[in-house]
Amino acid sequence: MLSRTREAKSRHRKADNVRHYFHPSAEAIAEVASLSPLAAVAG
């Protein structure tokens, strides 16, 4: 149980690191968001 929780946190941290080091332009973010079918749900 504990190891599974640690795994999930580790996976989440990795995603945060990717987000931290990858800085696309605002235009790119808007374009991807507009193309994403999840945009309406998430937004």
C-alpha cells in the first residue's frame, strides 16, 4: 500500500518536472487547448 502511494507521488513529481522545464509559448498552449476535446471539460 505504502509503496503504491510512493509510486503515485513519484509519477506525479515527474510530470511536474516536465511541466517545469517545458515552457511553450502562450500561443502554442492556446492552440493545443483549442484542439483538445478535453478543453471544454477541463476549462
